[in-house]
Amino acid sequence: MQRGVQRWIVDISEWNPSPSEFTSAVSVLPQHEHSSITRYLKMEDRKRAFVSRLLQYAVVHEVLGIPFYKIMIRRTVEGKPYLVLEPEGSICEGNRERIGVQFGCPGVLSS
């Protein structure tokens, strides 16, 4: 695998959490991410939104070694995620794609 590039696929087809289990899972993400997950009415859409956000944090942690609690991912006005690094500002852009019930989140770093 190339340095700075990761591609993870998560199959959520077998994951059927109860409402309380799902709420508990969402609580691991920063509070500002919750509404972007819970705004969906269908649980399948909520699961995809959750896994998308979780993968973004996991990739940043894995590639850059930033502790989970220090990761600051924000969104552009178009909704694209970017990583805020102190003090340099943002250097990481991400994108996500859905393939059936599998979810991919390629992480690409730029300086």
C-alpha cells in the first residue's frame, strides 16, 4: 500500500444494531457530526452516514497517527470533508463513495 493512501471497505449488510446500540455507536463521534447522521429517516441511510464519518476519522488516525479525540474534520459549504491541522490549517481532503451496502472512503493527503 502506498504511503498516505488507504482504501477501506466496510460491509454493513450484516450489522443490525438496536436503536440504543446505534445511539451508543454514534456517540463515539464528535457532537457536531451527529445531526448529519440522524437526519436520515431510514436506518440503512443512517448506518451509511455513520460508517462514512467513522471511516474518515479512522483513516486520519491510521495514516497520520493523530489521536481520535484531537481529530478535527470540518466541511466546506459544499459538504466536502477536510482535516483541520493546527497551526498549518487544512491539508487533507476526503471523499466517500457508496457501492451497494459496502462503503469506501479513500483518504488522500496533499500538502
